[in-house]
Amino acid sequence: MPALKFKSWLSQFKQYFFTYSKGFYHLPYNGKSPQSLVDSFDRLPFVKHRRERQQVYANIPFCEGGFHYHKLEEGCWIVYSKMKYKTNVAYDLVYDEPNTDPLTDDDYYMLSLNNINNQVDVDKSICEKQICFPNYSWTFFKPKVRNCDLNFKGADNKYITLYFNQRWLQQNLAQNSLFAEGGLKAFVDSDQEFIVWRVTGDKEVLANFERFDEAMNVNGSRLQMDFLGLKHYTLNLIFDFFNLCKEQQVVANHAPIDYQDNFNIRRVEHYLNQHLLGKFPGIEFLASKFLISESKLKTEFKQLFGKPVYQYFQEQQMQLAKELLVENHLLIKEVSYRLGYENTSKFTAAFKKYHHVLPSDLQR
């Protein structure tokens, strides 16, 4: 049976084989609709699909994990994904029709709350514990839009994704006043293809992942999902996004970046996080290494991450510094040296500016 399944997959998807470029394995998947998403994974070899639990799971050389899914009502699905990556992976959406075709009920928007946990490369002689810096964001993609979904080796990621078609949007979301007040009606009617918006990992954001863990019975502690709770939490998720868009004027302040530039900027961010020990590499070096102009790097990095390149790098260093001081009990002088500071006084000033306490206060 596995041999037949593999042969069938080869014949149906030979034009969608994975490729490798710029340090990433590019894996195609059919994202036209949530049903096509489930079907595309269901046809893959080495994938387990437990239909009674509405769960897809895989353990392959690229990654390990999967997703739970549920059709809430006609035109609306919820998908909760958890994945650990063994190598760098980029997912590429595959569509059967050209992007210029009119939308149908089989074309879906994707609204997602994302929890990205990338590992930080630190010498084990300094820190034996694996360090991860979590990043949280909202993404909202229109149908048939190419998504720059990069996942780095060692990442442990979670995504809560609501899929809905145009009919469901008009009958439900568009009827609520917050949809227009938050600028989302203007976004849907515009030529913009997507929104990416970073958020802090506050208690409410973290609680969403705990709620969907429970409602979708991810741990298998119950016989089935909590369907009423799942609908309730999904509504809360929608209103969280509506309120965020209104309070932070997300649509007005969001500056879209095309796929290739997004790809390059994300690689720059990852490089910085893997080289926090030492001095800032410099804009000129980063632009040359990742084949992007200095002006574009500075502008689009700030658009994507909400702060200049150097500020981002320094704040990540300060997160690492706290970890090294508190969890690994390194001396302040040693941490200062490891991070490339000329003297401890400059390091102390930077640390206090970010954490609002002196590094010595954490070691008492």
C-alpha cells in the first residue's frame, strides 16, 4: 500500500517536486482551499491522516508535526498547525488556475495568528541550554496570493489559521461595524494582497494558543473536539484582530513588501539572530551578503519588523544577555565582552535602557 500511494503521488504531483535554492528546501502545497490543503497532504507518502480526529501528521527529513482542522460552517474552516523544522523549509503555494481568475467559493482568505520560535546559535561552552526567541504576528492573505512562509532549522512554530471564502466574509465579517472601522473593508477592496503585523507575546496572545490546544483536543485527552468552545474561541480570535486593526490602524500603517524582498529581509533577520555574539555586522556587509541595496534593506527591514536594523540587533542582544546572566550565571564583564562591547559601562547602559534594570540587579 505505501508503494502504491507513493507511485500515485509521483504521477499526480511530479510537476510540484521540491526544489532547493538560497539555503531552503521549497515544498509545494495546494492552498486554494482548506479542503485542497488537507487533500494535498493526504496524498503525500509518509503522512498519517486520522480522519476521526481531523488530524494530519508527518515525520519526514524536513520537519515533524502537523495540523488539526475543522469545518466550522460552509465557507469557514479553522486549522491549528504545530511544526518543528529539521532544516530550512519554504512553503510555496500552488494554484491550478491563474491568479487573474475571478474568485469563487473555493477560493479562501487566510487570517492567521503566528507563534514563531527560532533557535539562537550560541556556543555550548557559553550556554548549554537551547535558546529560542519567540515572535508573534498576525497575517491576513487574500486568495491566490503567494505567501513568503520561511521556516528555519530548529524552529518550533504554531499557527492558528482561519480560512473563509468571499461569500462567508460578506455574510459575516463585513456585517460587523469593526470590519470597516478597522480599515479591513478598505483593505479587501484595495489592490493590496496581504497584511503582516508584529505583536508582543502578551497574556491574551499566549492564551489563544492554550485555548485552541484544549478545544481542538490536540493532546488527545478527550474523545473529540470541543466544538462549541472552538466556535467561541474562533469568534474571540476574529474580534482580537478587528480591535487590533482599529486601535493600531494596521491597514493604514502597513507597508506591503513583495515576495522576493520579504524572503531576503527574513534571511537577514535570521542571520542577525545567529550572530548575536560580537559586534553589529553593519548595513553595508548585510546588503552585500544578501544582495539587496542598503536603502531597501533599511527601509523594508523597518517596515517588516517595526524598528531599524541596528536597534533590532541590539534588542536581541539584550534578550540574550539576560539569558546568559540569569540562567547561565556568567559574569557581567564576560557577557559584555562576548557581545562585542568595548567596556562594561556601555553594555550596562544598553542593558538598562532595554530591561529597565541594571544587570547587577539580576545577579543579587
